[in-house]
Amino acid sequence: MKWTFCGAAQTTTGSRHLLNINGTELMLDCGIFQGRRLESIERNNSFSFDPRSVEAVVVSHAHIDHTGALPTLVKRGFAGNIYATNGTRDLAAVMLQDSAHVQRYDAQFVSRKRARKGLPPVAPIYTEKEAEATIRQFVGLGYERPLWIADGVQFRFRDAGHILGSAEVIMDLREGDRRLRIGFTGDLGRGCDPLLRDPAPMEDIDVLAISSTYGNREHESMDYVNDRLCAIVNRTIERKGKIIIPAFAVGRTQHIVYALHRLTEEKCIPELPIFVDSPLAVNVTEIFRLHPECFNLDIYEQLMARHNPFGLERLKYIHDVDQSIALNDLKEPCIIISASGMAEAGRICHHLHNNLGDERNTVIMVGFCAQHTLGARLIAGEKRVRIFGEEHDVKAHVEVISAFSAHAGRSELLDYARRVTGSLQHICVVHGEAEQSNALAAALRDIFPRSQVHVPAINDVLEF
């Protein structure tokens, strides 16, 4: 068996893993890379293998850095099944369409600016029609439902507790009289999530691939975070400013809405207008209602009692562009939650364009941002950033609250690894920047001295 690390190897985004088993090529995830614009365009338009040779793709969850390259794979000739949990399939149906729409809109916006400089237009990576064609190849599967997908290859999904429908992938491989069990964590959740169930441990694993997004960092406690969020909101209100929160439409937005709902109920913050400016987030929140199997007991009981933990009476979901533009004219304090979480595309770029220059305002970064993204530059404290090719002064306050991250922190990753049973002959540390992956790998070598711990680079190949 050969494992080729085609993406998310010493980088955080662009998860792509190519497995060759008994002569059959399978993929784990097929996501887009997010970073410098030109590098992203190049990486996301190409593959280091022939998509026509891939028999099937198994997807861990719906985030675009794990699914966003699927339409390109299909466009280049992949004709097999795409296996995902039922929740992931439903989310991907709207997320890939939204990704295509955002690409088209941003390409048009940038092309108009380039035209004024006599430069040629840019094109989206794929279209809405190509995204729609991709969804037709999805096959939904419940957790813990084993399925044979190729000669000598059986797999099952197990709850990863990261976002709705997120899954670890356990693959049982047979080559002749040999047996091997692979465990792929995808992105692991933190556990004790206010909405979702805890990540489930894996057993009898020979080869483990584990995410390392926060391999050398810890998150704040949620109790501390609630107090801090309350203080940030109230200080901004005193300045009569707006609060802008870049947030992924899947998972992060629902967590923030839930937290604001609780803080308002507890009268930690006053009632004020809250806008979710993301058509995708609206659709995603409705999909959340359809999958109670993914939630912890408290949220499950609320849903069964027809309570809505994701909605507030003062919460307004913004659908069309005119409504989004109208938010620029608001004078009173408000909260605007908009995608994307790394502030690389979508409506959040326009809100930052219009609000970063006002010192009354606050931008709250609530999750991980890959290197070279606009979100990462704001977190780093840069005072001048580029949005749509134009320079902007950063006068607004920038606050970082990492505890809303859906990714396990260092100690949570190590606690999870300790619960994995089996020979663990090989451990591959993926889906993290080099610093994070190497730090986690060093800790794993101490815990598992008999295991070979790898930090693969892009297109490295391991044979088992």
C-alpha cells in the first residue's frame, strides 16, 4: 500500500490524500488550498495525479479545505462515488454551490479592477453547474456503517465532533493474507462542545493520520471566553462602534450565535441587532435541524422540544446583496457575522473594506487562519492590509478569541491520541503548519516510542 500526501502536509489547508491499495487508487478528502492568491490559484487548478485513475473519494467533513477541490476533480475526469456522512453530504450540497458562487462573484469584482489597469480578467476555478454535477456523485452513509468500496478495502465513519457530520475514517485493508487498519482523524473537535458530541476514540489502529492544526497551541477555557466576549461587546457599544466577526458558515457561526444568545439571556450584554450576513449560513442552520444525531444530549433535547438554539428574536439573516450593502449605512452599534472565517473571500471582505478604517469598530477573529490569509494578517497585528488589491489602514480594534475554534488544541489532541489503541506502527502528522506539526510529532514520539512518527511534506510517499 502506498500513501501519497498531496495536500495539507506541513500546511493547514488543501487536505488531499491518495491511497494505492491492491492497485486501486482511492482518495481521503479533496480540498482547496488557502493562502497567497497566486499560489492558491495554481495549487487549486492542478493535481499531482490523474483524476481519471481515482476509483472513489472518502470525505471526512464538509469544510471547503476538505471538499472544495471535488468539482475540479470531477471536471478533470473523476467519475467515481464520493462517500460522506449524511450530514456532510447535505452540507456539501450547499457549500460547493456557495463556493462556486463566491468564486464567480470575486472573479468578476477583481476582473473589473484589473480591466481599469489594462490587465486580463481572472476566472473562477469552477462554476455552479460543475459544483452541481459533483453533488450527484455523493453517497451518504451513517456513522458506524461498514462498507466495501474496493477490492480488499472496507471503511466506516466515526464521529469526529468537529462540525456537523464530521467523521474520522477507519479503513480495513486486505492484501493477500495481510491485514492493516488505517485511522484518519480528519479534523478533530475539542470535546465538551456546547453543541456536538465528543470525538469517538479508534481501536486496533496500525497506521494513524492525525490533524495538527493546533499542535503546539492551547485554547482558552469557555468560561474565560464568555467573560471576554461580553467585555469586548460592551466596550465596542460604549464607543458606538460595530462588531465584525469573520466566521465559517458551518459550525463557527452557529457556535457564536449560540454564545451570544446565552450572554443576552444572562444579561451580560444588552440586546442589540445581530446580523448573519451569509446566505450559506442560513441554509446551513436549517440543515443543522435535520441532523439531531450529531448533537450532544442537551442540544438534542432542545431540538426535540422544538426550541431553536441557533436563532434569536433580534437575529436577522441577510440573504441578498442589497441587504448586505445596506449594513454599511447603519449608524448604531450592531454585530455582523459573515463568512469566510479566514476573511479570504465572500461578503466579509466587503464588511472589512468598509469598517477596518474606523477606530470605533472591533473585529473579532474566532478561529484558525492559514498563513498569508487576510485573517492571519489581522491576527498578526498588521496595520495595513490589502483587500481586493487595495491597501487599507487597520484602525479598528482586532481581538482574537481562539476558544471558538472547532479544532482540538494541543492537550486535547494528545489526550485523544492516548485513547487510540492498536500497534500504531506509523503515525502521520498532517493538516498543520510545519511548526505545529513538528511540535505535535515530538510529543507523540515521547508517548509512542515504538511508533514511527512522520511529518510528511507535500507529495511525500509512504509505503506500508
